[in-house]
Amino acid sequence: MILEVGEFTRVEGNGKAEIVIENGEVKEVRVKIVEGPRFFELLTLGRYYWDVPDLEARICAICYLAHSFASVLGIERAFGVKVPEEIQLLRELGLIGEFLESHALHLYLLVAPDLFGYPDAIRMASKHGELVKEGLTIKSFGNYIREIIGGREIHGINIKPGGFGRFPTVEELEKIEKSCDELLRMAKRAVNIFATQEVFGAVPKYHIATDEYLYGEKLIASDEERFDYLEHIKEKALPYSFAKQSKYKGEIFMVGALSRLILKADRLTPEAKELFEQNKEKLSQGYVSLNNLAQAIELVYAIERAKEIVSRLLDKGIEGENVPIEPKEGEGIGYVEAPRGALIHHYKIDENGNITYSNIITPTALNHALMELSLYEETRKNYGTLNENSLIRKLEETVRAFDPCISCSVHLVRI
């Protein structure tokens, strides 16, 4: 028989799953990313480099800055461009805004109903209205940061190779600084809530992240490798999915908040690090569900780090100077931590500054194999003990723990 998990609920994009069961045993799981391919890689070919980050921002409304920054980093590395600390800090601030917006949406509005036994956040608000309000407040703060860095809350076009179209004002930065203390108290309460969630899903063999907390020059793995993705990550097309599937050295791995904490906890801000230490034993179990707790800790990290960055920028003053760029033939890879995990943009550019090759690998595509393994493990554990409706709810909860961005993951493929 085939157990069908219909369109996943409370996730971004369209996906479903088929689970093959024979004689009471789980034989195969197919996570079907059925949202149509969107051809962003094809659309960049032949484009002048300057236009590409604006185009890539359209890949996703939730994590558009991560795509813009990954695109910019790939282009700058192809040209050998280095930007000063001010631009690096502002880019980091933009990514932090995206973490706050995305994590708050996921935790408070999509996952919390599972914890409290409600079908959605609207009905949960009848008894837990203050929690929903706090989540929306943090989300709104993240969107404010995204607006001043990216130009607008959704699909901004302010991110440019070498800098920005517009730099934030002192008043805008001061507004961020003033908001952080109260928001930090809210985020710390969220950690206590999500620390109570039971563990479920699979445990990956490896964790992978960028070599700096929010972006980097290479990827790192839990076997202590530091590498470019082409060295160890192999993509393959699947006959039932518009997302490719990846393996690291032939094995299943994970990217995302849990992977970042496992690999880079030493780089957390003070209160986030303390919360990590308090929950370290639980997090070290490595189950996929712990990605929710890891995201809650990252909310604390993001608010603390936002205040650190803004204080640094205000102390220095904003110069607002971009780095001039001269196009030349080159190749570059941009590695950025999107809220959901490592994001890769890889370009080759000709001597006129036009894109000749483009490859984009998103966190949800990187996690696809682990998503299938997690559904396999949960079905194997619960089939025959839960009724079908309860089992499907558990499987959907397992998918939600990945915080998948299915629209980002669809890929131009040949099968």
C-alpha cells in the first residue's frame, strides 16, 4: 500500500510525500517537491552581473536577502572584490533581520500550534494570545531591519555588488538599538517553550554550515572538513521531484539552525551561548525536531548580535561608500546562511561581466534526503500504533521541523 501525505500544511510552498508499506513494513519514502520549476538559473544566463542580485531576490519573499547576498558574494569573488567592515556589518545586520522574521514566523505561527494542540495560530491565539503577539512583534522587527537594509520588506533591490544602493541613516540604526532589550526578553521565553518539545525525526550522519556564522568563504562539516561544495556534495535529479537531492561524501546530512549550533556554538553571543549550554545535552542528540529549539536560541543570538552591530556602526559613523567594480572574467561561489541553512550561489562570468554559468543550491534541497529518512523513521516507529490521521499529523510535524522553503528548492532539471 501507499500512504499519502497530501499537501504539507504550515510550510512555505507545495510538497507532499508517498510512503510505500508492504506487509506492515516501511519500504520507501518519496518526498515530492511538486511546485513547478522556476528557472532562475536559466534566467540569469547572459545577464549583466549588476542585474543578477535583484533577479535572485525574487526567488523567495521570506529569505530574499539571503539570496541577494549569496548572489553578491559569488559575483564579488569572481571579480576578486573585497568590501570594508562597514559593508560586511550591514550585510550581517540584514541577514539577522531575515533570521528574526523567518524564525519568528516558523516558531510562533507554524510550530507552536503543534506544541499547544491547535490546528493553527489563529485558534491558538484564543488561549495563547500573548505568545502570538510576541511572535508577531519579533517578526515585525526583523522586517523593519530587512526594509532598511534591503530597501523594502519583500524582494528588495538595495543589495549591490560592492555595497548598497542606499545606506541606513543614524536614526534608523538607533531605532534598532532601542528595541533590542525588550525583544530579547521575549525571545528568551521562546527558548523555554521550545525546549519542552519531544524529539522526533532522524539523526543525520553529518552537519554542514558556512565557516562563519552567517556567511563564509567555504563550507564546514562535522567531520572537520573545510571545503567548496563541488568537492564533496553531489546533486542528483529525482524522477518524482523538482528539487534535486544532495549527499555529502555519499551520506545524508543536515543544514540549518541545529547544524549551526552544533558546529559554531563558540561564536554565539553571551546569552545565546548560555542558553545553548543549558540545552546542550538535549541538542547533542541531533534529532531533526531539535531544529526548532535551535532556532529559538538563534532568535536570542540575532537580537544580541543586532545590538552589537548597530552599536559598532553608530560608534564609527556611517561613511556610505561603495567599492568600485571592474568586470572581468572569473568564477565565484557565494556561501550564506539563510534562516533554513546553508545557501550556495555559484557563477561563472565572462570578460564583459555577463553570466555564463549559474547554479543555486538551497537549504531545503540540501535537506531533502534527510527529510525522507525522517519520515521513514517516524512511520516505522508509529505505523500500527497510531491511526492514519494521527500518523499523518506526526509526519507533517516532522516536515515542519525542517522549516522547509519549498519554493526556493525547485530546480531546472533534466530527467
